[in-house]
Amino acid sequence: MTYTYQTKGTCSTRIDLDIEGNVVHNVKFTGGCNGNLQAIPKLVEGLTVEEIEKKIGGISCNGRPTSCGDQLAKACREAYEAAQAQA
């Protein structure tokens, strides 16, 4: 399932991802810091929602209570729950 998440409180504005069961693929950010947003998708490719939440959930950025990584963890959880609701 392809899922789009509108970020809150970050330089990036949107995250698109595919989720199969609880495994995340094809993460794409819109906006934000180019280098980090190329690296994060490569690092999380094929990980489960739980692994992503554990590794990057809760990270803050420049004094903000969230970050692009934290928003990705939230996006993955939301996508997983949406997929479960459709099943």
C-alpha cells in the first residue's frame, strides 16, 4: 500500500512510502535537507515499523520537538494502522 503523510513541525512537508505488512519500502521526502533526506530512506529500506520507531522515533531537530526521522516513524505507524484498518 502506498501512503502519504503530511509532516508537522519539520522542513520537509510530506513523506510518501510503501508498506507491505509491517515492512517499509520506497520512502520519499518532499522538502527538507537534501543530504539527510537521501540518507534516511536508504537506512530504513526494508525495516519494520517497530524497528524504525525504535531507531529514529523521538529524535528532535534544532530545538524542535520533532525531526524528519521522528516524522517518518510517525508516518510508518500511521500507514501501518491504515493498512490494518483496510484489511
